[in-house]
Amino acid sequence: MARFAVLVTLLAIFATVLGGPTGTFHGHRPGGGGPPPWGCNSKTMQIRKDFNKATPQERKEYTDAINCVMTFPSNLDQKQYSGAINRYFDYATIHINLTQVIHLDGFFLVWHRMFVHLFEQDMRQNCGFRGPMLYWNWPATAADIDTTPIFNGDEYSMSGNGEYFNPGPYQVGPNFTVPHGSGGGCVTTGPFANHIITMQPSIDPLFLLTGEPLPQTVFQRNESCMTRDLNSWVATKFDNWTRVEDALNCPDQACLASELNGAFGGNDFGLHGGAHFSVGPPESNIFVSVQDPIWWPLHTMLDNLYVQWQKRHPDIQDQIWGTETANNVPPSANVTLETWTPDWGYFAPSMQMKDLMSTTAGPFCYDYEWEDGPYTEKK
């Protein structure tokens, strides 16, 4: 069995520090504190697109901007966070630090909405990005995940699969075994060919059971190639159109959380978990998954589903379900509209939940181009 056991893979959702690392920012700080000064309307609104439906130029501009963020220096204390080798890895470090309070709780959807927004502003303000943010449409690519445009490995993709390496099936639960995918080795094609990771997906499962702080060694530089193990078995089982419709038809946030996150420690990854695990490690380890750039279109899709659910349920679009800690460990208060979020490290301070519920108010001004149900992909 592969060593990525249940609590170290996609279901690895607990972590450590309650506030993100801080540092001195180089370049323009991503905006996020107030509404667009020009107002949010149909003329000023950004429309986010399906990666596979975007033009080759739009895809290339998007991946170029992600690579551009990697050219800026880290703003974190290198003695404490040597794995943060540039600003891109600062995002990964902040996410690791906050994992215990931004997954399986009331902050999950809104915190990640803002995190993607902050990264988008970084791309726009520091890297001259002018195109649409792109999302990975999980169900539309599930059946041919190896060859779909987002993963086909050409210059307009998000890079391809890892080279073939068979570590054996993944034991992800006492009674849950997932077959090996079609890759497993280093990614060598596309815009992120030979991209490295500096913080490894090998966190001790004990931390997921206790919520105790991670050892500082987690953040120390330990380089390896970025691997992928694209897995159509996982994608078709957990990220199909039926499951998407089930999620969008949920009558409340508790149901939506269950459809997205599955059963912690059980045999169901949920939509969000299934997307992570369909890429394989390190993406299948939620602690360190931000290091793979596919994290951004993956979580833009997560926000897209949240937006579509809000549109279908306008009477409860501001409903929140969950406490302030993952799986309520340790026990904590219920999150409400008045609750202040965890911060986003040095990228943005804490905000109240009520200011982040709409994508056309507060700091946001965007919507999604979206079709319900299957469609024929643009090849």
C-alpha cells in the first residue's frame, strides 16, 4: 500500500496555528479590504470561465501570471519558514498554518473565496494579468482526466500528469482502498514542468486527531519534484454531474458541506475531496496542496459551486453551517454573519463573515460563466 494513509491524504484537514504568518510585503499588496472604487455592475464585473472553454491565449495568460507570482521574493522569516522560497510559497505556508480553522467548519467556503480573490489581485496588480480567472470543471473532465485540455500537458494547459510510477493502491481508510492512477511521478510537461515543492505531504496523522501544533520542521525547505497521479476512477466516482446536482439542490448549508467534503474518515471524499485526490499527491494532501498550481482552478470551481448554490437558494444564500474549528476539535462557537474570520496572513486581515457572502459586494465584483449539466468540451 502507498504510505499516503487516510489521515495524511485528502482527509488530512487539521493543522496548527490560528493566525497566518506575517511579513514585510514586497510589491503591491493584493487589494481586498473594500468595494471596488468604481462600483460593481455589469460593466465592471469580472466573469470567471471554465478553463477548457477559455481560449488558448486566456489559458496562457493565466498560467503566465501564476508563474509570475513565483518570481517575487518571500515575505516570511526564512529562519522559521525556509520552505517559503518565494511569494507563491507564502500562500502555501499560510494555508498550512491555518488548516485547522479553514476546513470542515463554518469558515471553509468564505475563507477560500477570499484567498482565491487575494491571489487573483496579486496576479493582476503585480503581474499585469488582464484575463478571466479560470476554474477546473470537475465533472466535465472526469471521464478523460488524462487527456482533457487542462491536463494534456501542452503549453496552454495546467501541465500534465506525472511520469508513470506505480506506488500501489492508496489505503485511505480502514475499509477504503483507492486504485493507483495513471501517473505517480514527476510532472515534466506544460507551463509548470519541473516545478518543485518544498514542503512535503508527510504530516503525521496524529496531528489530525489531536489538533496539536505541527512541528516547525514542516515549514523547513525539503525540495522534491512536483508529482501528479491523475485518477479517473476517483474523478468519475466522486466528481460526476449527478453529485454536482445533488450538491446544488441541497436545502441547507449542512447538506452542502456534506456533499462537498464527504465523510471524514469514511469512504466518501465528497466533491471537493474527490477533486484533490483525483490529482494525487501532493494535491491530495490538503495541508500542502497549494504548492501545485492546479489548486487555484480547483478552488475557483469550489467557489463556483458555492455561488451556484447561493443562486438556487436566494432565501438562505447567507446561511452558515459549522463552528470555528475543523470537525469542532477543539469545541468552538458556531460561526455567524457577525463572526470575524481567520486572517489571510500578511495578505489581508480578519474580516466579518457578512462582508464576504456575496461575490458582487464587499471586496468582490465577479460572477461565473456556467452551464448546468454535461456539455461537449472544447478540445
